[in-house]
Amino acid sequence: MEKIVADMHIHTKYSFDSSLKIKHILAKMEDLGAKYIALTDHVEFKNQPVNEVIRRITVRNQKIDELQKGTDITIIKGIEVSEPHLYPAGMEALANVEDIDYIIGSIHHICDASMKKMAEFTDAVTLYLESMLSMVTSSDIDTLAHLDYIKKYLTEFNPDPELIESILREIIKRNIALEINTSGMRRAGEYFPGEGILDMYKDFGGKHITYGSDAHKIDELGDNIAKAHEELKPYDFEEGIILKRGFKKL
Ligand SMILES: [Zn+2]
Ligand SMILES: [Zn+2]
């Protein structure tokens, strides 16, 4: 079985699209030899009122505190926020939840509609990347998730290189890590982001990366992380985790 150090993107039953129990995640990750896991449940202000989001995350964090006592794995209290730049009031409320250790920023919708529905529209990729640029320019996030995730819905993915460059330069400037989302391997045959974007990140001086399986099922935990770690060695990126909202090199 492949050994991994950290999986920084996992969904539990506190996400609308996962039924994974934290204790089952811990058992599996102990088998994989992990030292750190980040539970990064969805926050979608589009679909849930702010007070309910806060309540759900607070209950989950209490559960994590309980389970943390019985394991050597460090459990990082993360969230994955959809389009945080569109919900300043929600983000402000989250900033007051003291024990959130890690915030992933994601684009899951285009013009308020699901990506699945919109992706094949002519300018969908541009709208998606423009929204991402707004997010990384203005939101308080630690990691940019699955940069080219939209490609899983497309037969061809030809993004505007200038937009990709702006996004990468902005995350480097603002010290936001780039996620290597290994679910890309099962969803699109390559990581999110793929090689071309990783080359650009390297060229512009990008260093910080985190690995995440984006698991929603038990078999997806840690999926392809050991493999990615090997394959990406030539880039010489700094692999790390986010703890207490700061990047820590592994
Ligand atoms: Zn996501
Ligand atoms: Zn996710």
C-alpha cells in the first residue's frame, strides 16, 4: 500500500456530497501512514445561510476535537469555500470562527449555475478563469483548489494563457499555495492542474504546493498522492501543509 504524509483535501459527512465518517477516514489514513489530514468540507453560501454554515462547521470542529484525542494524525480543520469573493459577509463570519485552520478557495459555479451545465458554453472557460482571478485577488484563502477542474467537463481545454498567468502571479504574490488535486487522475486522466500550468507556475517562481485527493469516498482517500509526489519531483516545489492558516513545509 502506498504511504503518504498528508492529504489536504477530504470531504466528510459534513459536506452535502459525502457520507464519510471522520473515524473511518482516520482508520484508513492511519493505514496509509499519514501524519496530517485536512478535512475540507464544502461551504457554499449560495445554497446555505451563513448562520447554518457556521453551525455545521462548529459542530464538525467539536467532533474533530473529540477524535483528535485518540489519534497520532494531526487533523486540520479546513473548509473548501465556493466562490468566496462573491460572499464577503459570509467570509467575515467565518473569520470569527477561531479554530478554522485552513481555507481552500474553489470555483464550482459559472454565473451562478453549476459548472456541469455551463461548461460547454463558448465562453465558459474564460468566465470560469475570470471568476478565479477575482477570487485569488480578493479572498482570504490559503490554497487555490483544482485550477483547471473545468476540463473534466470539456472535450478540449484551451484556456487564455494570459488569464492563467495572471492567476498564477497573483497567488505567488499573495502567498496562496497551489493545490495538486489528484482527483484529476480519476476524473480527467491528469492532475488538476495539468503539466502545462505547472510548468508556468514553476517559471513564474511559484513554490508552495499542497496535495489533496478530494476524496468523497473511502477508496479515494490519499488516492494518487504518492504517485504525484514522485512524478512532480523534477519541479522541485516546496510540498507542504497549511496549519493555523499558514504554509508549513513538510
Ligand atoms: Zn472542489
Ligand atoms: Zn473538494
